[in-house]
Amino acid sequence: MELIDQGHRRISRRLDLTRVRVLGTVAARGPVRPSAIAAEIGLTASATSRHLSALERAGQVAVEPDPTDSRTFLVRQTESGRAEIDTTIQAGAAVFSKVIADWPDEDVATARELITRLNEAWARHGDTAADATPSGTGPRWRRARRPTNIEQEEN
């Protein structure tokens, strides 16, 4: 959780993570309906519309009529949007490379494998990870971690 929290705080100062996810979804799925974007990311229709409007104003997406449904439209990525995704990925990779620069290759490989497993498990379980655990036990990841300096001082 600390990794996620620190990463989110640092990144969100520079860019809107939800907007990047919307743009990434458009990039991955090609011309796509706003409702499909909302469903994939878990946004409301209003939030999706707000992000798409901002991305369109920035020239990162374009809209076109949906040939199969005149009530909606399709969103596609522009060259500017593709460049934005590439820049974001490169910036994230550069920061991550600095963070793990002194790690041995074996540790990097292990971290990559475990993060991949975590992402796959998260995708399989969706929101069920938020289910309550038996009283007093707490989540397994929390029980297995090392206490912080503050927690050690409290005990």
C-alpha cells in the first residue's frame, strides 16, 4: 500500500491518472464507445464524458459517429494521444529504473514476476479483494509485512 500511495501522490501532481487510464483504454481498444470505456475502468458516464472532453480539447482523442448506433459515438486515439501515452510510459520507466538501479538482476526478475502475478490475481478477483477478513486477523499482506519504525516504537 505504501508503494501505491507514494507512487500515486508523486504522479498525480504531474498528471491525471484517470485521464491516462481513459487514454490508455482508447489506445488499447481502438475506436470504442464511451460506455465501454466507463465499464472497463469503472467510471460513471459523467466522469467518462468529462475526461473524454478534456482529452478531445487537448487533441489526444477524436470522436466519430458510431455507424451501428446513432445515439452514441466512437472515440479513437490521435497521434498526439499516442505520443502522450508513449511519454507517460517512458517517464514511468525512467523513474522506476532509478528506484531499482542498485537491485541485482535476480531481484528485478523476481519483482517483475510477482507484480505480474499480483496484477493477474487482481484482475481475476476484481472487487472481491475488498471483502472482509475474519475478525482480528487482518489481511494476509499486512500480517506478513515488516513493521515500520513508527510501529516498532509504538510496541
